[in-house]
Amino acid sequence: GQLLDSVDLERDAVVVVAPSSRSGRVAHLNLFAVHAPRMGTGLLRSSVTRQNSFVSIVDVAPTVAALAGTPQDEGEVEGRPVTISRRGGTPEGRLETLVDANTDAVFRDRILFPFAATFITLQIVLSAVFAWSLWKTRKFPVVIEIGTLALLACLPLTYWAALMPFSEWGYPAYFSFTLGGAVCIAMALHRWARHPLLPLTILLGAIIATAAISVMILDSRLQLSTVFGDSPIIAGRFAGINNVTFSQLMVAAIVLAVFLAHQLPRRTSLPLIAALLGGVLLVDVAPMWGADVGGILAGVPGLALTFWLLSGRRVRLRHILICGLATAAAVMLLGALDLARDPSQRTHLGRLFERVASEGWDGLFTIVDRKRRAMVTSLSESVWRFMVVPTALAVGYLAWRAPANLHGLRQRIPELDSGLVGIAAVGALGFALNDSGVAVPGVMLGVAVPVVTYLTVRLSREPEEDTA
């Protein structure tokens, strides 16, 4: 207030920044406000966040420089000057929007660990029930089928929860909508879907459709402040598709490709599989949609390997080299496409190219080293690390205790072998090349294990011709 008495608001620009805000141990979003001549009133937006009413701390210096009329080399700075995204409204209305955004972000960060831990625990419990059934009776209770379908159904529900004020309704309402709603969907599919592959097809299709609708139609609204989406407080990403969503997308696309190869003649299925895998990859990596650089590095070779195997061909060394070259070409092509866009619309891939052009390869090596450190840290800090060891034990037990079940599943759906190889390839590359590290294979297992478990149980009850 004292400073405002000393400035001329008709001539001077005033920037208010709160770089840190905590209430006890809880982190919050912070205030960034600008008053400048001819700027108008409204909510701010940054090309770094690609979200209305959200800017990043790296946007402070470029904004001040732009207000002072100082030229900026885009390759030397990470941020961008802020702009007005939504004009007009009352100060009270704008303040309410920001308060609601902070409330949603805090709720998301608070519920993330309890929800993820519950999801993983349910996976382990169902695997234990499955193993017990193999050991004791060789008959599977119906709860395994419903439970595995519910685990898959709850994934898209966590994103659609963004459209409702669960931060006001609390934890019980959120768990009721996601897990309770998923159980209802699973029970309905179990009761009415007669074909054994139909429930999985519907749920995996819902995972893909949810991500596509979010980034292509809703401006990533379903990703922001959702448990498997993005945290505005952590500020790693505000728009597009993150690594957790990428992991779900890849498993869903590969399994659906397996179902197409299994159900249709090869001449008919291969064009459909190519369209499915290519479409999902485009949604994930296109700068205007998913903008997922890690998705290029892991998705292109992994999906290409899946398609090659489903086409009935053997993989040779030259094919692996071709995949590597195709991945590098995809990075260059998408980077050039991003650079061709308006600077205010560029994603982190375009800004990476700007940085390399300005700083040379040192800028790239800095980013690679940061991602490597984050990947290593994930092995001891990510909640998804708890999915890996129990899953490995469950697979080993299944192979030892019930090899006939595995052999029977592979006989009924022989194309599943190709799909599992593709999932393993994407998981390994995603772990090695993304800063989320173990979260990528962990989440992929969180989707793949229910799929394989459901197929093993359901097909053990079905005549062989029912899967054709």
C-alpha cells in the first residue's frame, strides 16, 4: 500500500509476486498480479502453463522485462511474458476463481497418496485372492472379475472427477464417486456383457477416450488437479498428457490392438491396429494436444514393435535400428512443428529446441541430467514402486503354481504374447527416459495386471469358441 502511494498507475507498471506460501506443512498456490497501462483487467495466462489463471515462477523475469521494453532472447529464458486470458469480470469474481483453483490443488495433493495407496493395495489384495484360489481350489470367486474390472473403471473416473467440487464435498464423496462408481460399472459390465472381451474393450476404450477428450476438447481440464493428472502446486506440467496418463494410454492401446488382431483376419485388422496405435500416439505427442516428449521416446519404438509383432513378422536388429531412427525423426519433426507455432503457444519441446539453439548442447545435457536424477529418486520416493515387486512375485507364483492357466490363456489369445512384449518395451523405455522413472512401469502394471487376471479368470469359465 505504501509503494502504491509512490507510483503513477497511469504510467508505471506494478507486479506483485508471492514466491512461497505455506500453511503449516501444506503448500499452496501463490499470487501473481500485474497492473500496467493499457493492459486491461482479467485473469492471466502463460504459454508455459497453457492454462487460464495459471502462470509459473519462471514467467516473472520475462514479464518484468517485457513491461520495461527490454528485448529477450527466447532461447535464454525458460518463461514467457504473461498475457490476459479472460478479460473483464469483477475483482471479487477473479479472486473467487483463484481461491477455488488453490482449494482444488491442495485437495488433489492431499488425497493423492491415500488414493494411490488404496489403488495399489486393492491390486495386491486381488492378486493374493487370485493366488489363494489357484493354490486351494483352482476355482475363482466372482469378486476377482468384478474387482479387476473396477480397478480399470476407476481410472477414467479420477479424471472426470475434475468437473465436480470434491474439494468441498470431502474424501468420502471422492472415494464414493471413483471407487464406488467403479464397482457399480464393473458389476453392470459383469452382468450384461456376455462376450468375455467386451468389458475390457469398453473400459480400455474409456481410458483412451477420456485422455483424448481432455486434451483435444477440454483444454486439459480433466488433467489439472486430478490424482493421476497434474498438480499446479508441484508445477511439473499444467496441460497435455503426463507420464501417469501416458502409461495408461499405452497399455490400453496395446491391449485393444491385441483384441483386434485376435478377432479379425490379419488383412482387416492391421489397418485398424495402425490407425488405433497411430491415433493414440498422435494424441499423446502432438504439441497442440498431449505435448508429451517422453511419449515420443518410449511410445514410438514400443508401439512400432507391437505392430510389427502383431503383423506376424520377426524382429531383427535392423528393425530396432529403424525404430531408433524413426523416433529421432519424430522428435525433430515435432520440434520443428512446435517452433513454427507462435512463441506464446510453444510447448516445452519447442522451448528445448530454443535452448539448444541458444546454449548449445550444454542446455540439453542439463535437462537430461535433471531427468536422470529424478528417475533415480523415483526408486525410493514414488508410491508406484510398490507395484513392481508384488507384481513380479505374483507372476512368478502363477508361472510356478499354475503354468497350465498361463499356457491356456496364451493358447486362447496367442496375440497376447506380442502385446506383453510391447508393454514391456514401453515400460522399460518409459522408466529409463522419463523423470517419473518407476511410476511409468508401475502404472502400466496397474493396468496390465487387472487385464491379464480378468482374462485368466473369465476364460477359464468360457468355451473356447466364445473368444473368437
